[in-house]
Amino acid sequence: MRNALIVNSTGHLGGSEKILLGFLKGLDKSAFNFFAVLPSEGKFSDLLRHKGMAVAIIEKLYKGKFVTRDDSPFLSPFLTIKSLSNIVTFSNAISRHIRQNDIKLVVANGVKACIAGGIAAKCNGIGSIWIIQDILPPNIFRGGFNLCARLFPGRIIAISNAVKNIFPKSIHKKIEIVYPYLEQGEFDGVKKARALRGELNIKDDDIVFGSIGKILPSKGIDIFLEAISRIKKAHPNVKALIAGDSRLEAAPPGYIDRLKAFAKSQGLDKDAIFIGWRDDIYNVLATIDVLVHTPSRPEGFGRVLIEAMAASKPIVAFDQGAVREIIEDGISGMLVKALDQEALAGSLVGLLKDEGKRKSLGDAARRRVEKYFSGTVHL
């Protein structure tokens, strides 16, 4: 049995971490003994320990702001240098664990984890597998990342064609596309779900549009709230439910408070319901009528989409990134031009008025996720 080291970009449990856990289940347990190195504590680190895995935390990695893919290294030179220093710190810590635990393989998930884990693996003469879930913008960061991808990993797992296409064709031969999936237990969770409407004081005749996931500027929750405000006056029974939190290194301090203030400024102080992070995702989905997915930039997959599809929920999503690999427009969901507020509001009104359409989209979404994104398909 060989020792393998999992390196992740956060200790919190989000869609990215659920996808990672799905990949790990597909590995031969008789061939690997897993350890983990994470930059923070959280539910993901707790879950790994519960599975019997030794987890080491490098707490100082995210002390202070970390440069993001949207920052300019030229406008933020000090922040860029500090961030590179943090990557080196992370890489050195990974190297120590490689040597101490006789690690033979590094499995890295997330851009920062992949760079740090790839460097550490290369310096110690072992292989690394990268799991890439992000679509980096075409800037200097993507160029640097592609160089690292060429030099360090032996294999890259991309969660969609949209992710694969951020890399130059010269390294496509080492990339394999593996779509995320839902396990049978999650489909069972859909059946057991209970709506939270009474708990949240939502009336039976209210139509609830939901945004679910990490709360970051790139998630476009302000876009979602503005669209709801556009249709609220003509449709007073509309509610906006926002589930998630911003406990991540990339979230600006006080960002959720600013979103709440924005909702109030849009006249939604009583109709925008922020419920924080919830582990009972299918109870949240049972509470909403439509999932609205409005990230301001392309995403590599969007696990919440297949969770909503499993719950037979209609989806309105921006047509960008990997969304078309998941949803058939007009059949298992509705796609609108990215960042087009008028088109978004129009699609929401269309579903608001047509219960039959909501049901047909939801039923088709359930059939599609069972066919393409279930555990039985990935056996």
C-alpha cells in the first residue's frame, strides 16, 4: 500500500470539496493510505478526520488577503509577492509531510493547492495528480498556471470540457475529463427532504427563487437580487432565498452585510432571506421553486446544478462555462445570456407565471441527472 497526500485549497466543505470526495471514492482503497494537508480548519477537515485520515493544518497560509484571479499583479505588486510567498510556505509544508510520511503520490484540488502540491511533489521526485475545477480568465495568472501544468503534474483531471479548454492543446494529452456526480445516498436524501417554509415564515403561495453556494463577489448574488427587485412590484408574492456563507480566504470582510444592505436598497429587506450555510442542501432545495445560477464569470461545473436537478427543480442559469454540458436549454433548464439582467428577469417572470413549465423542466432535469450524473453511471 502506498501513501498518498491530499492537498486542498480550503478546510471548508463546499461543492469543490464534495467533488473531490467523489473522486477519492473512485480510487482503489487497497492501493493507497491517505494523509491530508489543508490551509484551514472547517467541516471538510472534520469530515476527513472522521474518515480516519490524518489531517495537518497550515494555518498561517491565509493570514491576510490573498491575491485572486481577478486582481492585477501590476496594480497589486505587494499582494502578489505576498501571495507567492504563501504558496512557497504551503509547498514547503507539503514537502515536509511528503518526507515524514513517505508519500508516493500527491492528489491536489484547487489552483493554489495544485501549484503548491505540484512544486512539492516535483522537488521530492514523486508524481502528482491535479483536479481542476476552475476556469481561469485569460490573463497573466492563466499563463503562469498553464506553465505549472506543463511542468508538474503527471495527470490532470478536468471536471468539464470548459475547464479542459483553458489549457493549451499541447498538454491535452495528459488531461482526462471526469464529470462530478451524485451518489445514490444523495438521491435518497431528495426523497427525505422537508421544506423549510414554516421555519422561514414563507407562505404556501409565495414563489421562491433561490441562490445556493459560497457567497463571493464572483457568484453574482447582487445580479440575482437586482433581477428579483425588477419583478417584485408586479409580483408581490416573490421571495429571494440566499443560502451560503463567505467563510473563505477570497471573500472581502463584511461582504454578506453589504449584500444585505444592497437587498434593502432594492426594496427587498423583507423578501430577501439570508439563511447562512446549510448542510441540509435538499431541505433548502425543497423550499425553493426555482434555482437561479448567476455567477459573474464562467465556472467549471456548478455542483449545485445537479443537486437541484436531482430534486426536480427548474433552473435559470447564465449561459457560460460548463452550464451547457449540464443543462439542455429549454428542456432541462433555461439558459440566458450571461450578465443580461433583462433576459434574466424575463425568464424568471415566465416561470413565475407557468407552473406547468416549472414542473416539466424539473422532471426533465431529474431524468437528465439520473442518466448522466449519477453514481451508477460512474461505476
